[in-house]
Amino acid sequence: MATAFETAILKLQELGFFQFLLPLILSAAIFYGLLRKTQLFGPPEKNVAVNAVVALTASFFIWAWPVLNGVNIEAQFSAFFMQGMCILVISMVALIVAGMFLPPDLPKTISEKIKGSYLVGGLIVAGIIIAIILLITSGLSKVFFPHGIGFQFSSETFTTIGIIVLVLAVVGIIVYMAR
């Protein structure tokens, strides 16, 4: 017997909530934020409506493609965000454990240690690598690159590489902070 939450989720799935509406809202919010930040149409306070219309229109165009081409993306997006959340939880636990051994004001200590160092670039590269691994292991790469990207690795290989990179990054940060 399905619970009320399972029934609600299945009904929302039937309505296309996960296939169309949530991705549309997410991309519209990202576009709107980028338009406000770049101030492409002038000061954001004066162009709220223009930014909103452009963001919604662009989002509709983007999310019409999977519907018109019959591509189902809800399973891949669900896997992508779930895997991303797992990485965030693991990172938070690692920071909590590191916080037990590091000075009391951990954010201040971290910002002082990485200012002017190559660690910022390393963190950005590690973040990009993790994002690419998430893209491939969640199946979203098949949506963006339907004909492949030129090499064949299993998702387990990318997951293993991602975990190794994450562990090495955490160990590197802890060793660097301890100096």
C-alpha cells in the first residue's frame, strides 16, 4: 500500500511536475539571477518585469526541447540532484570532523589559509571534475551528448575517480590547514 507521500509524488509525476515544471522553474530562477547580476537590461530594480519575461521565455524554449523530442529527463535529474546532495552531506560531515581538530572559527581560518594560494584554483578544478562525474554517472550526459563524447568508461569508474579526487582534496585541505 502506497503512503500519502508516494501517491502525491506519483500524481505529480503524471502531471509532468518533475519532467517539465520543476526544471522550468529552476532554469528560470538561474536565468533571472544571471540577468539581475549582469544588469543586461539596466538596473535590476527598474527592469524586474523584463528580466522575468526573458528568463521565463528562455526557460520555456529550453524545456520544450525534451518534450518535443520525447526525451525523458526526470530520472536523470533526480539522480543528479540526489548524488549531488550525497556529496554535500559527505563534505559537511568532513568539515564537522575537521572542525573538531581545527581552531574555533573554521570559516575565517579557511579563508585566511587559501587567500593568495593555488588552493582556490585546485578547489575550482576539483568542483568541475566532481560536476562532470555527476553529469556522467546520473545519465544527464546522454541527454546532452546523445551520440557519446568519444570514450567509453562505466559509471562505476567515474564514481571511483570522483571519490578518490574528493578524498584527496579533503586530505590535501586538512594537511594544508595544519601547516
